[in-house]
Amino acid sequence: MTDIELTNGDLAELLSRAAEYEEGHRVRALRRASRAAMFWPDEAADLAERGRSLTELRSVGPWVERLLIAWLESPPDDLGRPALRSGFLTRSEARRTIAQNPEWTDGLRSDLQMHTTDSDGNATLLEMLQAARDSGHRYVAFTDHSKGLPIANGMDEEQLRAQAETLREANAAVAAEGGDPITGLHGIEMNLSPEGEGDMDPAALRELDIVLGAFHSKLRLKEDQTERYLAAVANPDVQVLAHPRGRMFGRRLGLDADWPRVFAAASERGKALEADAHPARQDLDVDRLEIARDAGAWISIDTDAHAPSELVYQEFGIAAAIRARFPRERVLNFLSEEELREWVSESRDRAKR
């Protein structure tokens, strides 16, 4: 081994590059291994140092292992990553960061974005609530998509009212099961137009416990989008701006704006910014979380889970907040349920002024 130790993120990038020079099944194997490398629980370099086979890692067969060993023994000179794949933490990095800062898992109470079969999720509301309880949460918010996003089976106002009854039944069913208490809150991920306008009746939104607003269109524009974001945080019906940039690993850079100005406006208006912890999003990233920190803004660290197995994604957002030295006292997920309700009420009151 050399003095340069490649991380799993470096190896993921090298595997992705190698796929560009192969054909057929080798391309698929390399791309599969590249995606898997971002989720390996242990650093490949550590396993190799201990003499263990790298085929223990997901999607690594003998041929891919030989490539990995060759890179670990003689790292390439160019380890830079293109913007589409930059600024994303690997699972091993996230877990190491949290292990070094265990206080960040003490008192974490909630996850405020998740989806069910009522829109584009893969599990029912009850199943997600049970899984969240088993994950140790005290309360969670169900935030299925709104009607302006038909591709995600978004809900209209009538469906939203029907979901409220489903949630009451689920809360009662989980309470009857005993064990640790948990409350499911009723929210929505409301689709925002590029002008920052919502697509739901404000009266229906006022019945909800929390409203997330999110952009889902025109996410590849290269022009400055500051005015778009200022309009979004000025929307009186929204308390949390979800996955603000709209970036996706390897697919979309996301939007750009005068972030200090946007985050200062969010802070002034009592709105929170989401650190969407989905591994493919990680939005906000560490750099922008630092800007939000300095602007005095609140954040919410959420999984954007669409299945019970995705609730573990919160560790990516927690690690990013730790690395950004974000103060825990401005993270919604550390509030009690009562404190969160008070925060939402205050946010709504400020929107009326």
C-alpha cells in the first residue's frame, strides 16, 4: 500500500470511470459496484489492510476485486470527481463521523419526510409508522406528494382528508400494540411551481401538522434561481423547503442561487431548510449547510423514505450536519413533538405578519 489511502468514494469514482472503457456485462458489473461502493459499511482499504477478501463487499466479484486491489496498491494520480458526483458522503464516512460524535444520536426524535402507498411509496402508512417506531423515533411526519405531481400519484384535497382518517387509525393501531410510543403527524410534500406557488387549497393545508414545499420541475436550469427561492420561502403555506437544490447523484447538478441571501430570508421568515438525507440527494450538502448555519436558519434532517428499509438513510444527513458544525438547537428533529408543534405554529404566525 502507498501513503495515499483511497476511500470508498474514490473507488466508486474509479469504478464509474472504468465502466466507460468496457463493454457488455463488464460495464454492468462496474456500474453496479460503483453504486454499491457508496454503501459499503467498511472502507475497502481497511479490509485489504487486514488481509480480508474484498469480495465480502456487495457487488464485488473476483474481477472487480483485482481492479480494486490494483488501485489501492497504486492509486491513480487524478482522483478528482465531476460535479455530478461531488460532495456526496459514503455510508462508511457517515458512520465514522457519527461514531466520533455519538451525542448526535442522543435525543434525535423524528423524521419529517416520508412517503407511503398513498402517493409513490412502497409501504402503507401503518407499515411505515411501525418501522419508524422500531427505528426509535418518537414522532414522524407523513408527507406524500400533492396533486401537482401526477407522476408521483400526488394527492388532491379529498384524498388528503381521507388520509387523515387513515392516519388516525394507524396511530390508534400502533398505540394498541404497546411498546415505545410514537405519533404519526399529518403533512404533505407540496409541489411548488417555479414561481414558488403551491398547488393545494390553503384551507386544507392549515389542517395539517406541517407542510413541506418542494420544486420538482425546471431543475436543470443553469441561470441563477435566487428569486425563485425567495418566493418559495415567502410562501405562507410552507414551513420547510424540501431538498432545496434538487440535485441527484450522477444525474442532475441541481439549481444554484445566492444561498446566503436565500437562507437569511428563510431564517427571517421562520422557515426551515431540509437536509434531505437520501443518499442520492444529500441536499443540502455540507458546504450549503455551513451557509445555513451562518445565516441562523433551522434545518430538518429527513430520509425522504419511500420504504421501511430507507429509514436508515438519516445517518447521511446527520453526518453532513456534524461536518458542517451545525448547532443541534436549530435542528427540528431534536425537538419534542410539542416543541415542533409550537415551532410550526410560530412559523405560521410569522407568515401572517
